[in-house]
Amino acid sequence: MIYIGAVFLLGALVAIHEFGHFVAGRMMGIPISVFSIGFGPRVAGFQWAETDVRLSMIPLGGYVMPAVEDADEFLALSARARIIFALGGPVANILAAIPIIAMINVLSGDLSIYALLVAPWLQAGIILKGIMLAIPMIFAQPENISSVAGIAHAGGQFISVGLVGALKFAAIISLNLAVFNMLPLPPLDGGKIALDIMERLHPKLSRAYAPACVVGWIAMIGLMLYATANDIARLAA
């Protein structure tokens, strides 16, 4: 049951990330056709104005699809709009972590204004710094990368401690999502931003946008399959 709770929390954090993209997109006047938690075939959902809000079959993340005909129409949007659209998800995850950390402080017995309004930002900064310092280890030791199965298992251990453990898991994963998605690798948000900046410097580089994202997706799928196989082997041992 605790592992189901961990998967639910992970899904909620992914939803927050994608909602950040949705809000940023709408702020920039970008219409959204699909808001999906998961990938692949649509399992359930509803229509919200022009947006199909759906739960999809493969629980490996989510996506927000602008209502454009093709990549050329998307690239016709201003680079500024595309950059803000990409930033929306990571920013939402960071902002979501702040009240979660404040709740941890309250449950730990600190009811001061500092613990509620100031400390969470500083604590989030410390966690973000630790995550960024650990990134080189991902490339040095790729066998330590976790899939959804590994994250759910770790989350179950946090949740078994109680509410504070569940909140710590949520805050850490939310901040991890923010940092991971800002890596300058297509098709992650950071990779898209890097391509948008390069396009502003050299407009002809826009031709590399779609191919880079396709190659990135293939690499990400391979990495996730590798991580899932490693997690299953570790959990079965």
C-alpha cells in the first residue's frame, strides 16, 4: 500500500510539473490541445475548454502538447514564448516544494514565521545545491539511475515513517524533477531552452530542433529501460 502511495505522490508531482507548463503556455498565448499524465494510449480523461486532460497508459512522466499543426508552426512562436513555456514546469516544481517544506517545519514543531516563510526557501536551496552537485555522479555511475520502480520503492520507505517522511519524499522528488528537467539535453526542458537560445543566436539552427528532440526521446527511452532493468534486478536480489 505504501508503494501505491509513493506512485500516487510521484504522479501528483508530475501533474504539478505539467500544470506549470500549461499555465506558462496560456500566459504566453499558446493554446494547449493535450494535458497528459503518462504517455501512450489515452486511458481516461475529460475535455477542459480546448484541452484534452488525460491519463495515459505508460506512467513514465507526462506532457503538455501545444495546439499546433506541426513543428514548423511551433517554431513560428517567438523564442521568448517557447522559453517561458519550457520554464513553467521546473518553476512549478520548485514552488510546490516550498509549502511542502513549510509543512514539514510545522509538523516538526517549529511554528515561527521564519520557519513558515523564510526557512523553506533556504532549505529548498540547500536541497537544490545537493542535487546539482550529485548530477556528475549520474554520468559517472549510470547504474545508479532510478526508474519509476526504484523511485516508488524509495518513496515507500519514506512513507513508512509517516506523514513527515511522505512530505520529505515529495519535496525531494519535486526539486529533483526541477533540476533533472533543466539539464541541457533534448527533449528535456533545459535542452529545449538551449535550442531556443541557439536559434536566437543563429536562426538556421531551428532546423535542428525536431531531429534533436527525436534523438533525445530515443535516448531517454533507452535510459529508462536500462534504469528499470537495473531496479528490477536490485529489488529482486
